[in-house]
Amino acid sequence: MSIIEAYNGAMEMGDIETLEMIIHDDFVFNPHVGNVTMGKSDILGFVMSENKPTSENNRILYENDEVGVAHSIIHFANDSDSEAVLSFMQFKDGQIMSIETGATPLSPDYQLIGN
């Protein structure tokens, strides 16, 4: 199983134990909003919260032993618009070392096509 597949599955299931193994201790997350940098404990805390976002149409665009690129539609629990999110991941020792995202807000009436 790819690192991105394992990460997406663990995020969806709220599987903290798997995420702890997949995410490197020196992990850095640079999201596309807020000019904030988060670490491993921030992500694990976020996944355990009741406000965890959900995703659909998760796709791996590219992945090798060093980097991965993924795309998803993310739905937020805070009633903000859903977003099409592109993630760039760097790997180290078989774990996710960093994630940086870019996103496009989607209108409330968007529809996925081609499924």
C-alpha cells in the first residue's frame, strides 16, 4: 500500500495509531490558509476532534519513495465552502515528513462529474 493510501485511510477512519506510524516525528504541515505551520501533534489532535473534515474523490496523482502529489475534495465541519485540495508531500524513511496544500473553494452547488 502506498503511503498516501495509508494516510487517506487512516484519516478517514480516525486511526490515530496508524497516523502515528505514518507521520514522521519532525513532520511539518503548511496549509494553504492562515499562514500557520503545524506539527504531528496538531494533526493527530485535529483528527481526534469532532470537527474533522471529510473527503471524497481522493486521487493519487504521483508517488515515489521521496514525494507524493494527491488531490481531494474536502468538506469542512464549520460550514465553510468545500475545497478542491492539491497536496504535495515529502517522505523520509517511509513516513510523511511534510505536507503543503493549495486549494480552490467550491460553490455550494458544485457537482463531481465523471464518476
